[in-house]
Amino acid sequence: MTIYNLYIFDRIGTCLYYGEWNRKKQSGMPRDEEFKLMYGMLFSIKSFVTRISPTDVKDGFLNFKTSKFRLHLYETASGLKFVLNTDLSVGSVKDVLHEIYRTIYVEYVVKNPECDLTRTIDAELFKQKLEDYVRALPIFASRTDGII
Amino acid sequence: MADDVIFDLLHSEIVAFLHRTTEKDNQDQCINKLESLGFRIGQSIVERFTKESPRFKDDLDIMKFICKEFWSAVFKKQVDNLRTNHQGVYVLQDNKFRFLTQMSSGKQYMEVAPKYLAMSCGVIRGALANIGINSVITAEVSAMPSCKFQIQLQRT
């Protein structure tokens, strides 16, 4: 059970934060292009899912999985998108992402008067709290083969 | 009961608003304006809080009131450390100051911390003024979120 990485996007697509824990393969493109690709893909998938869905849409797009990893999306009412990549053995992380939003983002970014909500997050307190929280998660147990 | 977060957010915005709306060369006046804002607030708050308490015996009694009841009401906790030289100078130390806890825990943002302490200094000064004591208050931060307020009483 591992967590590979986390992206936080705001309503217009700016990547506010990127955290990486166990990523084994890089995408081969510069970070900002990767963020744009990720955001564009999410936007397209969300609208695709709501249009094509054969039944009434309750929550919309939640996650997708490949043979190697699962990508989870949690979107808040304010348009903030939390994207988490985990391995396949992880089920739903909606509550985890909700906790991250509620107790870490709102507490240490929204309430921080020095944080500009439209730019990347600089606050070290936020980064530290997020690290501690993610590392303490039961789904985080990282493999002990030397890869961080 | 109003949510406390409204006051935190309002305070952050007051500081930001004042800095946004003063011209570049008048930036240092912002701290004075914030302090006078706080002064007026402190005067009214202390009237309300001491409605039912008896008269204070002496300066130390007043400082204890500030450290306990006043601090709990305004900053949601009591002062952690009070020191004095018994000659009218008191140093109050708060290890988790209300307006600094969400900003950082350590060295980041330390240069901007004074902006967020100015109004609180004014509140304390206003409170003391309405109890009958003129004072000079300075605040310093050595490690967020803990800060020290130095109060110099000027009793005639």
C-alpha cells in the first residue's frame, strides 16, 4: 500500500502544491508541463464522465485505475482539486483527501495571512503538517527496498 | 455564538488592507494606525469585562488580570509566562499566540510578524489606559508562534 504523489490545483488550473513520496518513474517532461497535462486531462475526464454517464450522475468522476496505479480526485465546493496517486491496493481515499483539505489546507493556508491563495504554497508549516499527516496514514507504508 | 475564525480572518484582512491602501513611503505608518485601532478596541473591551469585578488592589493585580481573564477572552488562552522587575516593567510571554499559530512554527515569515502584533499591542494598551494606567508596549518575536510583550507602566 503506497502513496506515490499528490497534486493540489486551484479553480483555474494553477498547481498550488506538488508532493512526491514514492514516485518510481518520472514523466520525462518539465514539471509545469506535467501540471498542465494533469489538469487538462482531469478537466476533460470530468466533463466526459458527466456527459456520457448512462445513469444519473451522483458524484461524477472519483478515480481511475491502470494496471499499476490508481488516481483519485477530490474536488471541493470552491473548485480546489486534490489529486492523489496510489497503488492498486488502496480503496477510496475520499475521507483522507477531505481531511487534508479540512485540517491542513484550510488551517495552514487559508488562515495564513501571508499565503496568497492563487499562487503556489510557500508556507513551510503547511508542508510540514502535510508530510507528517501523509506519512502517518495507514495506506502509506512505504516499501523497504531503499526507494524513497 | 460567533465563530472565532471570523475575527482571525478579519484581523488578517485589516492588516493586508491597510498595507495595500497606503502609499509606498507611508508603510511604517501602518503599524501606528493598527496600534491606534487596537487602542480603541482595548478601551471598550475592558469596560465590558470588568463590569462586575472589584477594584484592583495594585499593579501586580492588574497584570494578573490581563494575563488571565483578559488574555483568555481576547486570545483564547492564558499568558504562559509573566516576568517583572518590580519597577513597572512586565514581560508577558505567550507561546502560541493566536494570530501567529497558523503562519509558521520557526523562522519563516518572521520579518512580517510585527504587522500582525501591532493591533494586539494597541488592544492591551487601550485596556490598561481605561483601567487608569498609561503604558508603553512593545512586542518581539524570536521563534514563531511564541512572542513576548514588554509592558512599561507609567504611573504618576
